[in-house]
Amino acid sequence: MMQIRIGKTEKYIYEKLEEKGALLFSVIDPVDYDTPEHGIKTAIGAAEGGADAILIGGSTGAQGELLEIVSKGIKDTVNVPVILFPGNIATVTKNADAFYFLSMLNARNPYWITQVQTVGAPLIKQLGIEPLPVGYIVVAPGGTVGWIGDANLVPREKPKIASALALAGQYLGNRFIITDVGSNPQSFGEGPVPLEMIREVKKTIDATYIVAGGIQNGDDLRNTIKAGADIVQIGTAIERSDQARSKTEFFAKTIREEARKRKKA
């Protein structure tokens, strides 16, 4: 029988989850910064502030020379794993420890479910980047990722649809499940992933559960951890802060406090 091989970054994630109870991943989209140096500086501040991993990627434009410059600048400096968060096949560089090998579980277009993965898999192996098997679910409003990925957006008031998708993703072999509302959902009059949806997904799956999108402050973060997230991804709230390190320190401290409370409950 074939044994599942767990790579260095995945082991690190599980060990840190065992130690801390919940983790913070900081997302750097190179396109969102005035200069590559600004993105690199923000990532360094986030790592120094307590982010457990740095994710690099975005829905559009995070590729080519820009990706190479930013990823190398971050990888050469930080002491936490650097993970690629791809928007397409072009979001690949050897300047990373691992790669979200994503399947968008609620995409209408099969390209985002299996085809782009088929095209990308040989390159990931050739470059020696550790693939992390991730089932990706886009929740309304979805933002740019929902539009690019042609997602059949999960309605915010339908948590059982999200939990069924998550369970299907787990049964298909994904060891990580993400629910994501897209970047800046406040501009659509919405907020982060609804708490009832997080609770429903968490009680349904055994896979490591990541919640992303729209988390702006301590209350959002506390409620997300309380509802059951294992890992929280934050991008815009740190990107918009002139003090990436202090903002990340606050988020990391908040996560640790809520994770401790959850363990005691």
C-alpha cells in the first residue's frame, strides 16, 4: 500500500498547530504594493511580528519578474516557511518552500478543478517545491478570485453547502480546506466568512481548516478562531498598515489567546 509522504513544511504546520492551537499566515500579493521592496519589507515585518508562514500570490499579475524579485527577497530574509498561493500556473518560482496545490472545489470551469493542476504538476515536481494538497472553496461575495475562477459562489446563508464541499474535498484527498470570501469583501457590503459557516465546516471535516478573506480587526479574528478555524490568512489588514510588524504582533497575540481559551473549553 502506498504511504502518504508528508513534506517539511506540512510537518512544520502540524507541529506548530499542536504547539499553539491555531496559526496566522500572512498573505503578500506583490501586485498590491507600490514597489517590490515595499512588499518584501511588509513580509519581513509580518514574519518578525509572529506570522507562522508567509504566503505569496494573488488572483492576477503575481508572476514573472515581479514574483521572482519579491519571492527571493522574502525567502532570503525570513525564518518562516514561504508558501506560494497561486492565481494560475504562472504563480510558480523556485524561491519558495511549498506551494498550495489548489483545486477550486466549487468552480464551474473544470480548468480550475483538475486541468491547471495537470499542467502544473510536472513543473512543481521539477522545481522541487513541496505541494500542499488544498481544497479551495469560494464564498460570496468572492471578489477577484471568484470572478477569475468562475466560481459557483457559496451563498453566505448556506453553511451546509460549504461543509458538504469541504467534506468532498477531504474525501478527495485534500489535507487542507480553505473557505475564502475574496479580498476586501467590505466593498461589497459583506464581511469575513460567516461564523455559522465556519462552525459547520469545522464540525464536519477532519482536515486542517483555513479561513481567509475580510478579517480586519481583533474582533473578526477572535470570532473566527472561536468558531473553529485552525489557520487564519490575513493580507489586506497588514498590507494597509504602515506598521506591519506591530499589526502582526497584535493578530498573533490575539490568535494565541483565543487558541488557549479554545483548548480549555
